[in-house]
Amino acid sequence: MASRLTLKGFFTRGAKPTAGQFASWIDSFWHKDEDTIPVEKIAGLSTVLAEKASVSDVDNEASTRSAVDNDLQNQIGELLANGAGQPGPQGPAGPGIPAGGSDGQVLSKSGSTDFSTQWTDPATGVVKASTEELNAGTNDTKFATPAGLASSAYLDQSGSKNYVVAGGTDTYTGAVAPAISNYVTGSTFNVRFTNANTGHATLNLNSLGALPIKKNVSTALAANDITAGACISLMYDGALDAFQIIGTFPQTIPPVSSGEKIVTVQSDGVHTDYALIDQIPPAGALTSANWSSGSATANGTPGQFTYDSNYRYDCIGVNTWKRSPFLGGAILDEYLAGIDDTTGDKTSAELNTTYSVAVIGQKVWGTNNLYIKKTATVWQKIPATIA
């Protein structure tokens, strides 16, 4: 076979390979259908084959394993034929469980060292409760396993230990079943109240004592905070020694039977005990009120308004009112006809006579003063300085 370098020389640029050179090129390859490649011509193959077990080695290993297997089978057969083998030596004694004990006793620690245990009677009244007993909730002296609690519909669904119907009015009473023996801080109760309250209210559960019901942490209830048939969640607060209504209370605005009403929010929170008032009250008290100061005092709540034939009245503060002319669509001049006051300043009485139909706010120029009607009967004068 020609070398690769020799073969490349046959086919250089401008060369004309001969038939012999083409034959040498073809004969430099192994042909799978015509040639057998010698083992030594494959790099590393001889080394790999040398490391392999020979046929005789494999046969010898198989023969050895077969002999061992036969020997093991013979030993097993002898053991089965002769019965169990001889017992071995006895090991050291373990801690074990103390002997004795009687039915119903439990194992408990008898000392601080490991494995110090003894049989003792369980504490009086402590008996495991079944799931059925948990669901029924009839015996609080029994204890429940975690598994029993997890599967207890009594705790998860029935709510029998925190639901109560409270009867009475203001001094409500009810009974939780099974009965509770004391009020515990954090205990919650879902209470259905039979009747509405008329003022401060208390709740007495299982005759443990009447405690006040508070809203918004520590505020006493007012009339109709509890409506008939209402279901309210309460929590016992040991710090207040009272029942707190859980969450913001109340969530609703009291109903209005007729007419437009207004309500206000008081400083300590939302209430339903407002005295609902008319948005437009009668105007009689305002018509006859004293307006000499520019405002009047009469019963009222901010937001109320009313009117008569001459004025509209608006409540701008508690029991404080302002009024404005009720013009009925007429357009009034801000400045009325001027007046001669060169012989002396005009008095309110003189101005009221001259301008009998003037309304508050209208103005009159004089030579020496500007007159402004301040109230129904009083005029204010401002010296007129020439610029």
C-alpha cells in the first residue's frame, strides 16, 4: 500500500495520473467484501483482547461456582433434615417493661434515669374519649387524642360549644351546652338574640354572672344596636371583664320608616343610636328667631336646611343657623340709589325708612359713607374716603 503522501503526489495540480497510479490509489484501501484486516493493523485491539478472560478461564470459574452451589445446597438439606441448629449464648438483659401491673394501669416514669418506669393508675377522671363522644360533647372530663380531634365533627362543624340563644331584653341570658364552668379570655360565642336592646346590655351564660356587652372595644351599647333575631359573635375579654362584639359594629344604618332623614358619625365611632332627624325641619322657630348678629340659635344639626317665604335657612353648626334671601328668581341690585348725607350721617332707622325693601347685603352710597345692610334692622357705615 502506498503512503498517503505518495498518493497525494499522484494528483497534484497539472499532473496526469497513470493507470498504475490509479490502481495504487485503489489498492491502498481495505475492501470489506474482499479483504481481511489483520488484528495487528487495528490500534490497541491486541491489548484489549489480552485483558479478556479466555474460554478456559470462564469454564473453570463456572465449574468452581457450581461446586460451591452444590455444597451450599447440601448444607441446607442437612439442616432441614436435622432440625434447628444449636442455640447461641444468651445476650445481656435489656431494660424491658416492668412486670406486674393490672388492667387499666398505665406506664409512667419512676425516676430520672433511662428506662425507669412503673405501672400506675391513671389520674382520676382522665379517660380517653371516643370520636362519638367528642361529636356528642357530653363529657368534658375525658381527653381526646389528636387523631380524635382531627376527625371530630363536634369541634369542626357542630359549634355546640360556642352557639347560644340569648333571651330577655337588655339583661340577656343563655346556656351553652355542654355547660361551661367559667369565662376564659379569648372564648368566643355565636349568639342569636331573641329581642332587640333598648340601651346598655349584659349577657349571662350558664348563670356564671351577667357581663356588659361592648362595641368598638369598650363602648356601651345604645338602643337597637342589637336587633331582634340578630346573630352576633362575642369574645370574652378578661381585661375588661366584658363581652366584646367581634369586628367593627354595627355594619348597617338603622331603617327609616318615612321621609328623608340624615345621620351623623359620632366621635367615638359608628353608631345606630342617633336620633334620626328630618332633613328639612319646620321653619317657624327660625322665622321668629333673633338675627341681629347675622346668625340665629335654634335646634339643628349640620346639614339641615329649611325655608319660609322670605329666606332659606342652613344649619352650619350644632344649633347654629345662617339665612339668605329667598328671592324667588328676582334679580336684586347690589347698590341701591344713593343718599345725601352731607348734613350728617344716616342712622339705621332713617335708612330702614328710606329703603324699606332692602335685603341683607345691599349697599347704599352716601357722600360721606358707604352703608351696608347687615341685619334686618341694622346698617353698617364705612367712611367714604376720596382717592
